[in-house]
Amino acid sequence: MTESRGERTCPACSNREWQSIQGTRGGDYLRCRICRYHVLLTDSSDDRTKAFEAEQERFYGDDNSIFFTQISYELQDARVRNRIRVLQRHLRQGKLIEVGPGSGEVLGQFKTLGYEVTGVEHSAKMAKVIRERYGIDVVVGAFEEHDFPVDYFDAYLSFHVIEHVTDVAVHLQKATDVLRPGGLAFIATPNADSWEHRFAGSLSPNFSPAHLQLFSKDSIDKMLQQAGFRIVETLTPCYTDAWLRVASSFYRNLRGRKVGYADLATRSDTPWRRRLIHAYSVADWPFRAVQSMLRGGNELFVVAKKT
């Protein structure tokens, strides 16, 4: 039987006061009234694992456009550049491990810059792509299950992974173990306090069967501190596709369609669509800059140091 509000303790703040949310885009959630941590309601831990596995297959399956499109890379470019800029501000050289490197752009760039890089990728297919594209050492499987050297890496990178893991505390403890004393964690995840999330309500693009939890700044800070980290910097970037995804959620709900903005963009890779997206990104830049400055961007990017 699905766990109810009164039976669950918030892993971030230990509160038991919850608000129920019917996430129209995928699943029902509980939202902690104190720290705004969100958790997807499932019947069991096995169901959480199955949700993760299903999303992995959908995203990395044989017919997915991530292997052949250019628009998805253009939309990712601003994210890649921002992640490199933030990391270099805190660490000029060193040994990096990235969990869930996706198609490998970030690790590829850091390898070019002279960092020693290692990837941990759940998908054997994507691990093969990364090896072939960038010549990077990629371990296949769950990060928590591999025996990495203790106190070895200078930085742990996790970009839009932590919302998918089945046990956040175990995952963050593993990150603590592999980092040297004073090592840094760079974590990006959807922002449960973003303007998009608050405006869209149950239609928020952050709600997904694969997002087993969502974090506010307060909740992720608390969980990082429990794992032995000290918060160094918090950013809330807002990228070009954020509000487009909100519009897509409303449109799909209105029309009863399941194809999302990301699918439409990547499956219709034409020059005019690329130009349109570029023009939109230029036009909405002032708004996105203000939103980011006021901590309302739809990505929560935290830098933390192992104590």
C-alpha cells in the first residue's frame, strides 16, 4: 500500500507535515511543508527502482533522438558552459568523477582542459558513446555499488542525477567517501522553488515518473550537511528551454497529448527551428537574468565542500 503523509518522515528536516500534490505530468507527490522537499509516492522501493529503469530506457533507448540530433546539444550548450565556468572558479585542476555524464560533453571539455576525468554511467549504451567520442574511462552501473578509492577525487560532479536516485542519503555518503578532505561536490537538480515550478503547479515540468524526489535550496542543503558537506555556493540558473517546457505542459494537458517539448524539439531538427530557439533565447535573456538573480531559476546548482 502506498505510504501516506502521516507515515513518512522528511529525510531532510525530519518533519511529518506534508502537502499532497497530483503531478499531472507523472505521479503523485508529497511536499514537505517545512523544507519543501518533494517525494514521489510509490508502492515500494521496487517501484521506485522500476520508475528509474523505465525512464532510463525511454531516454537512452535505441530509437531515442539524443544519438542523432543537434537541437538537444544546442539547448545544452549554455548548461555545459556554465558548469565549466563554476567548477573552474573553485578548482583549476584535479581529478574529477561525474555520475550520470549523459552524452559526455562536460567530461569531454574537462579532459581537454587537462583534468583527470572518470565517468559513472548507468546506461551501457551511453557509456560506449562517451568512450568513442571522448576517450574517457567510463564505469557502467550504479555509483553506489562500485569500489572507488576512498579520499581520492578532488571533485564529484552530479548534474540532474540526484532527483533520480533511490536512496539520496546513501548516494551522498558515497560521494563523501570518494572525495578527498576538502574535496568539492558540484550538484545540479530541478529547483522546487523555481518560478516555473510555482507557476505551473501540478503541471510543473519538474514532475516526472523518473523524478523520485525534488529539492528546494533548504532541503538539499540539509541533506548535504547530513552527509558531511559544507555549502560553498548556491546558484539558480534559468535556461532557454525552462518556460518552453512549462508552455508544453499546459499545451499537452489541454490537448490530452503525451509528447513533450523536448520530444518535439529533438524530433524536428530543422534549421528554422534552431534559428527560432536561438532568437527566443536572445529575446528572453533579460527576464532569465532577473529570475536567476532572484533565486527563481529552474535549476538548483550547489557547490559544497567535504568537511
